[in-house]
Amino acid sequence: MKAIIFAAGLGSRLKPWTDQHPKALAPVNGKSLLERNVLYLQQYGIKEIIVNVHHFADQIIQAITDNHGWGSIITISDETDQVLETGGGLQKAAWYFKEESDFVVMNVDILTNLHLDKMIAAHQQANCLATLAVTERNTSRYFLFNPNGELRGWRNVQTGDEKPAGLATDPQYAALQQKAFSGIHVISSQIFSKIQQTGKFSMVDVYLDLMQNNLIHCFDHSQGILIDVGKPESIAKAETLFQ
């Protein structure tokens, strides 16, 4: 199985570090976020990875080269001309997964002890188009799942916005459960023939478009560790949990 690590973001929440460096190279106890996630994937036998780059792309490429991919075979997906967001970034890297039945996607700024092998097994057993790692934590935006764990919508609790239009008329609306997305997906390569968007777009919109006719499930790992290392204070917290 192969994976993509999204590392093209500007990392504006991690300023001033990201004024001179890419978010992917932010250190946690002497190891960059990128290195930690490469090693995390290795724990589950995933050693072929494509990494998308944009902000200070040259620094990321140099770090991968200098460290020989930390033991993995790492390919670069170059988005230096334009950052394509998660959906566009994945679509640009579609060629890398043409021989794969399923693959893993993760954000570079996530640190977790999620049992990825269990998530992959659940995804394959349910024959899903995609499985999304989630936890029950407080955030501003949530995916909404029915009692069977199937994606039915999205909500921004600060603005009250909901997608898709007319969600409140869904017979299961009252039973929908809010889950916070962890930035980790297991996806069937069949998704590439179903994506209608082009250019710069989010995977959130892809999932909301495809959920009506395809199984998109959640995998809840609320009992484990998950840190979104997006702010300087979260690096300090991560250093107490990841040695």
C-alpha cells in the first residue's frame, strides 16, 4: 500500500516558524513533522509515499534527500506554481496510485497513535469508497454521520452553515452525529474516476458530492492520541507525548 502526505500548506498558524521554513519541517523533539509521519507509516509497512510541496518546497526536498527518505521511497508532487488544496493535490497525484486498490492520505501536521492497520481492515471489510478517521472533540467544523457511521453531511457550528443544501430535511437529521475529522483517510483508488472537480478544491466537497451513491464511513479513534500541530503551543504539547 502507498500513501500521500499533504505538506503543501502555508502553515500560517505556525508563524513565525513558517516565515522562513515549511510547516512540514517544524521540529518536535528533534524530529520534523514530516519525518515523524514517514516513520509512522513505516510501522504499518507503508514505505512508498508521495509528498506534495509548495511553501518552501526546496527545503522539504532537501530534507528528504539528505535523510534518504528516512528509509522510505519518497516521490515529490510539485505544487510550487499553485497550491491545490487537498482535493486538487490528491487528483494531481492520482498517477502514483494507479496500481493500488486502496491508499492512505494524511496531513503532515497531524501526530497520532491511531492503529492504522485496524482502520485499513475496517475500510476493506466494509468495501468503502473512503474511510475517514474521526474523534469526538471540540472544533468548529464537523462531518455528520448517521448511526451506521455513514457520511451524510457537514456543519460549521460557528456560522451555522450546513452541507448539502436541504440537509435538515433528511429523515435521519436528528440522529446525525458530529465527528471531528482527524486528517487521515483510507481511500479506494476508484475515487479518481468519480471526482468531478478540477483545479483547486477540497476533499470535503468531493466527499459531500459522492456520499449519496458511495459508502464513506468513519473510523472513530477517540480513545487514542491526536494532536493537530498547527500552533506553536501545540508543538509544546506534542513534545510531552511524542519522544
